[in-house]
Amino acid sequence: MSKVFQEKQTFRMAWLDKNNPLPDLQLPPTAPEKLTWDESLTEEDARYFTYGHVNSILPYQFQDNYTQDKTEQRQTVVVLENAHIRAEFLPWMGGRLWSLKKDGRELLCHNPVVQPRNLALRNAWCSGGVEWNIGLRGHHMMTCSPMFTELLHLDDGTAGVRFFEFERLRGVAYRVEAYLPPQSEVLFVQMTIENPADNGVTPMYWWSNIAVNEGEGTRIVVPADGAIMTHYLEGSLHVSRVPVP
């Protein structure tokens, strides 16, 4: 059988206080004015680089009220589990998949601490697990914020969990759903974006960021001989094509 439940776990963490009350008046790092690319890219590569960019993250506030002082804190974890798979999600951190074990072996980078750093569109971002990003290029608005959470029990015995929220900058509702059939040796994850725009067109960007441990024996295998890479410069971004590997 598979099951879904909530439990309390102890985390060593330096967590966020209240949001910064001061409004964001600076250009985000991905604003068109800060984006350049070179001749290594074709016209087709760069066609949508500046499409849908914004000049502010409002109505969201910055999340920069954190320190390096870590304490042990009890937090809620949503667990999906059967005889082969144990998946742990953090509903208070964007529904992030924090741990994924197959027959007892950890498949992800399971960070021993939760320490925000200034890497997201709202500043605070934490490393580890699998992060779901929606809306704009960059670590998204809800990455260090709580999500609405629903535990799911399907008629065929499949257990699941649904995280959902309304993304206010793009004006869309979205949800991340994970399902674990009773005898499954894999975790199924499904994303849904609901666009209520009258004209049916809303700029959108989605990416899932997966953290794994890096070591001498680590390889990433992809069916590609090139990639488009972002170079982070002083206050700007430069994009070029690079060979793989």
C-alpha cells in the first residue's frame, strides 16, 4: 500500500522573519536592460529572451530578514511512502521535494541545514531537494513561502499530495501534485497552470531545479552537444552558447 501523512521533523535552520516592508523599486536581475547575448546564439535562440520580463517584483515584498544564526526548529513535513519510495515535501518552502529515497537510498542532495541566501527574485533562496519555479526566469516568488496543501487518497489506493497557490505577478493559479501508486518504484509529479487571462495569453516560464551531490564519480548525461549558458556579471546577465561536455 501507499500512504500520505504529515509529521514533525527537527531542522537546523536560520529562517526568515517578517517580509521587508519597504517596496521593491530596483530592476530585477533579469530585466531586459540588464540582459545581453553574443553572436554564438542564433536569432531563433534569442527570440524570446526579453519577452514577458518585468521591471519590478511588486506586489511581492523582499524576503531578506534572515541571519546566519541557526537553531533547531520543529517543522511540518508531508510524507508519501510505499514499500520502495519515501518522498518528503516541505509545504512551508514552496512545496519543495526535500528528500527522495528509493529502497533506502537517498537520490537527492538532502541538505543538513536550511540557510537562506540572496539568490531568488525576492532574495531568500535555500539549496537542496527539488524546487518548482513558475512565472519568471529565476528562483520564484514562493520558493521560501508556504503553499496551500491537500493530502490525496485515490480510489485505486494511490496516495498523493497537492500544493497550490495563486501567483500574483503573472495572475495565474498553479499546483504541484505528486502521486505514489501502491507498488510503484517511481514518484509521479504533475504540474498544472491555470490562466484566467481574457485574451488567453500570459508570459510564462517554468523550470524544476534538482539538487544532487557533486563528487568525482558524478556524471550528468544529456542527449546534447551544446547548451545555452547564463553568465552572471556585475549587476547584469550575459548569455552565450557553450559546448557539452
